[in-house]
Amino acid sequence: MSRRPIIAGNWKMHNNREESLKLVSGIKDAIQNIDLDALPEVVVAPVFTSLHVVSEKICNCGCAKIKLAAQNCYYEAKGAFTGEVSIDMIKDFDAKYIIIGHSERRQIFGESDEMINKKAIAIIDAGLTPIICCGETLEQRELGVTDSHIASQIVKALDGIKPSDVANVVIAYEPIWAIGTGKTCDSAEANRVIKGIRATLTQIAGKENADKVRILYGGSVKPETIKEQMAQSDIDGALVGGASLKVDSFVEIIKGAI
Ligand code: 13P
């Protein structure tokens, strides 16, 4: 089963409009001579306030090589939800993906599995693709509950979603202890957990659909780690934080996935 790899940059709460434009322009220029077919799917996820400038740079000028993602959304279409942004509002910028369930949203903003499930359903209904994050804390890993915790996060996030729609979601396995710490999860271990995620997906949606799901690894991905990660059987790309904020390191990661 060949799955097109994804290299996605989660810019988190970094970059104003000018900085976002500079970063996306640098990435675009650096990959312009690489054939689209050779590239992984390249995705950037700026803050909401930069979606417009980044969208203009990559969508309006027909750059098919970079896709746009938002870092979050709310599942209601409109209404009295101060501070929230709807999926249609994100779609307005030609975004293709929305990251949901990032551990920072779960831990800092108290997002529940139920909320993440509602977001996943609403994103799919709107014709966009959720990038659903999951991952264990260091404490859960030391207690030996990593696999059951992640299976539970996946089952709850995908509750009520049709098997044929499950095939199109993207999952990101991001061990929380590896995020922003410089401590990358051992590639073979990340692959083992990701195989477990695929086994859970098989139970939910059948093997044919599960085999189509792209499952990314995230957590201190660097230019030096990407080749080994991409060489694993079940790792289909990376969700990159810190190293996606510089043109050089992000482009090296993209090239490492070719
Ligand atoms: P780092 O690459 O900075 O560890 O962040 C990973 C992440 O959280 C991406 O969503």
C-alpha cells in the first residue's frame, strides 16, 4: 500500500503576518525546482491571523506544492462563541487540513476527546481533512499504558465516522514527552506505536480503509532524524514544530522525505 507522505509544519503561536509571509515564501522558493510528483505533500499550519497572507502566497498563485492547514477550529457553524473560528471561515482561505486534538490544546485548553470527535465530524462534513493528534505523557509511558491510551484516543476521536471517511483522515502520533524537548522517540518504537494505531483503525474501519490512513510522527523531528523515521514501514510523514519555523531546517526535512 503506497501512501503519499506528508510533511506538515505546525507553526504554533509563532509568526506575525510579515514573518509568516517570509517563511512560506522561503519554503516555496526552495522547493520550486522539485517536481510535484517527487515531493511529499507539504503542509503549513500558521496562526489564524496569518492564514490570509499565507493563503494568498500559496493558493492564489496556484502553488500546488504547499497546502494550508489551520491549527484548530470550533465545530459549530456560527453563533455566540467568542474567540472561536468556524470550519467554513477556515475553508474560506482554501485550507485543506485542520489540526485537532494537539496535546497543547488538550492539556492547556482542556479539550476533551468528545470535543475532538465533534470537530473531526464537522471537518469531514465540510469536506476538509482533520489531522488528529494523539500521544502519551511520560508518566503514561512509564506506567506501560501508552498503547491502551492511544487506542482510546483514536476510538473516541473517530466515534460515529463512516469507515470510508476514516480512510481519509490523517493521524499524528506525538508522544508528549518528545514535543519541544529535543528528545525524539526512537524510530522503531514510534513505528511500533503507529502500527498499533493502524490495528485500531482496522478494527474501526476495516483493513482496506485503515491501510489508506496516513499516520505521521511528531515530536522533535529534525533534519537529522527524518530519513530514519521515513524508512519505517508505517510512518507516513512528520508533524514538525520547532524545525518548521526556519526555511532551511523545514526544507531539509521535506527533502529527507523524498
Ligand atoms: P516539536 O517538533 O517542536 O517537538 O513539536 C512537535 C509538535 O508538537 C508538532 O505538532
